[in-house]
Amino acid sequence: MKHLIVPFIVLAVFFTSCKAKEISTQQTDNSLQINKTALSSGKVSHKYRETGCKTVIIVSSTDEPLVLIPSQDLQDKFDKDGLEIRFNYRPLRIKNPAGCSVGIPAELSDISIK
């Protein structure tokens, strides 16, 4: 009987200590609102097409501009050289397209004309 009590206690402690953490919907809603209001702005550019990049987005900053390579082709209404757009982006951990040595690949969302 002693041999059964010890494993039972160990299992009871293990199962009571492993609880999933609940995420409140209020926290999730707040983070979505922050992401939607914090849009980046940039300019569509075709200046790197000769080197192998299709379309890039140049995000101006005070120090050095950030060049984003969209992972998906932009819609025709947004794929115009020099067009100012607003968007959210998420950097991706994928290789640059062949021949494209500038910028970083990114997933763009919530794209609109500025």
C-alpha cells in the first residue's frame, strides 16, 4: 500500500501545478486596437527591378530608410511607382528573392493609400 501512495501524491502534485494560463479577451482586443492604429507609411518603388526585386516599399526614417520586400504581390491599385501608402507589416524570416540584395521580406496588411 505504501508503494501506491507515493506515486499517487507525485501525480496529484504534477497535475495540479500544470494549468493553462487564460488570456482575457480584453487584452487581445487592446492589442488589436494598438496594431490597427500604429500604421507605418512608405513609398512604393520600382527602382530595384533591374537587380531582381519586383516592387519594394521604402519606409522613411530619420537615419536610414527601411526597404521592405512584400511577400505577396501588391494589388494593381497599390503597385504604382511613387505612391504613398499606409500599412502594417511583419518582417519574415525567409530569403530574399534571387538577385534582390536590398531590403527585408515582409508580410504587409491593412494597406491603404495615404
